[in-house]
Amino acid sequence: MNGRRPISAALLGAALLLVTACGGGGGADSGRDGKGKSDKAAEANKPSLAVVTVAPKDGAGSVATSGALQVKADKGKLTEVKVSDTKGNPVEGEITDGGASWTPAHHLAASTKYKVHAVAKDKEGRESAKDTTFTTLTPKNTFIGTFTPEDGSKVGVGMPFSVRFTRGITKPEDVEKAISVTTEPSVPVEGHWFGNDRLDFRPEEYWAAGTKVTVKLNLDGVEGRPGVYGKQARTVKFTIGRSQVSTVDVKTKTMTVKRDGKVIKKIPVTTGKPGYDTWNGQMVITERLKVTRMNGETVGYGGEYDIKDVPHAQRLTTSGTFIHGNYWGGDAFGNYNASHGCIGLRDVRGGYDSGVAAAWFFDRSMVGDVVIVKNSHDKPVAPDNGLNGWNMSWADWKK
């Protein structure tokens, strides 16, 4: 028995040492690593404190096209906001206030379903998301804008982009904001309102030849007056052709035609006789007619004249000023002024002779070309009488 004790003690000691080593190591690892990993995992699995709110509420209908859509984050910051219609067309917007809110850059379209996807993170980086849908109102009353020039047109350097609205506008800033005009090469373009139903856009000086103009009419859903909404969304593109500016000197009864800054022809003319003086100022050709009827009753001159076959007529004002062929003027051209306010060029009845002055000028003109009248005894033409806003200073135009 005495011989076996040392062996038993040694074995027992080794066994105790083994148990202590295993148990002690496990306890230390658990305290240093196991418990820490568990805490981190638990922390990561906690829900985000960030709260995303979207107005209008999910599923809402008849939502206003302006001012109703708002996305906000509480106890966190917005990191992503996507708003689009059912066709995937995105709504532009911006995250502001340090990530606290998002608002759209412009109004929404009417009668349209939108979906919203918004994500926010709390200070621990945990994400919270919200997805909603809503539908905008269907307006009972609408308006559109009729415009000139037409899509795809090539026009002269004086041609503004002019929009006439079918309803009087009482919220002009909102409507103007919904129309964008961009150019290539780039040039500042500003809009000017004539009354409450017409809005024209132009640069400070005449367009440069070759300029490409793109207009986006984003009127669908814009409230132009209380309860009346636009229903138009389209893009219009037009190009500026060569430069042609013609100057009529009433005193010398001569028109000087300049093409791209160079004189290409001087033409004898006749203008308004005393009491019927031609307007002074810059006028833009807005309509071209190979032949037309001119009746004094339509412009307030009673039965003073009624010419059923005026050739080579090009309109300069809404009130009835034309630059046109004249086959009845005799020797007036370059000698005396005999018209009722129009600018007459020598022509033949029927307009068949391409060699006469009126035909030459007509064949080399286009809508948007500029005709300037100087030295007349009449006042300058009103800027809204035709597309003649060039008679306003740039400062007044931008007011």
C-alpha cells in the first residue's frame, strides 16, 4: 500500500493540473472573447433608432401636385430617397437639413401614381427604410400652352419662344418655373410676361446663327390658378438659321438687307403716308404668305382699301403691319410714302416674276428674321404687338 501512494498522488496532481488548465483557459476566453462577441452581435441586431416618415400617407389619393410630398428622418439621417411614377420616371429632389428632410425639385404630374423608397441611418449606422405609394389628384379644370416656333423649326435670329395659355395665369412664378429653356452654345435666356396669358423667352441680344434651342414644357400638374392645372408635358427643339437683319429707313425710303453682318442688297420701298405712319422699332417676321387679302375694315380703316391678291406678304405685327409686294404703287418705291402703315416692295400682280424686289426678299426670308424701321414719325411698336419684345431693354425684360 505504501508503495502505491506516490503514484496515486502524482496521477491525482496531474489530473488536477489538467482540469485547472482546461477550466481556467475556458473561463478566460469566455470573459475576453465570447461575451464581447455576444454583446456586439446583440448590439448589431438591435433595430435602428432612425425613423422615416413620408407624407402623404401610404395609399393616399387625390394628393396635391405641389407641397404635399415630404420625406423626413428623426433620430437619424436620410441616405437615400427615390420617388418615381409607375413608368419608372424619377422625381428629382434633394436631401437637405443635414439629412433631416427631402423635398422634390418641382411639382408632380396630375392623375399619377408614385412610389417612394426612403432609407435613413442612425448614429450607429443601422438602417431603417420605408416604402409607400400615393396618387395625385385628377383636376377638373385644366390649361395648356400653345407655342411658337414649332418643334423641328429653323427660324431667324429674332425669334423668341412664345407661349400663350388657354387660361389666365395667376401663379406666374410656378408656371414659369415649369418651363426650361437651354441652348447650345449656352446663353442666358429669360422669360417675360405680357398680361396673364402670354410668356415669351429670349436672350439679351439676337440669337447667334446656328444656336440649338431646347424647351421643356413641364406643365402637367402645375397649378396655374386656383383649381386649374396644366396638362401638358413635352419637349420642343428648334434651330437658329443664318442671320438676316433688314433696316428700313423711312426718310430715304430704302431697305438695307444684311446677311450674317454683310450688306447683300439695298431695295427701294414705300412706307406709311402721313397719318398712317409705319411703326418704328425692331419687328420679327411671324407669318409668310405667298398671297393674301388685305381689307381696311380688319384693321380699323373702314373701306379705304380691299386688295384680294396681295403677293409676297410677311407679317410683322399682330395689328396688321406687313412687309409685302405692291403691284399698284406706281413710282412710289424710293420716292414717296404711300401705304397705310405697311412696307411695300415693288411686285407684279400674281407675284409670278421672281426678279422683282418683293419676290427676291420673300424667297430669302424666314420666320424669325428681323426688320428694323427707323426715322418714322410714329412711335416704336409695342413689344407685345407681334413677337417684338426686342424693343424692351434687357433690364425691363427681366423685371
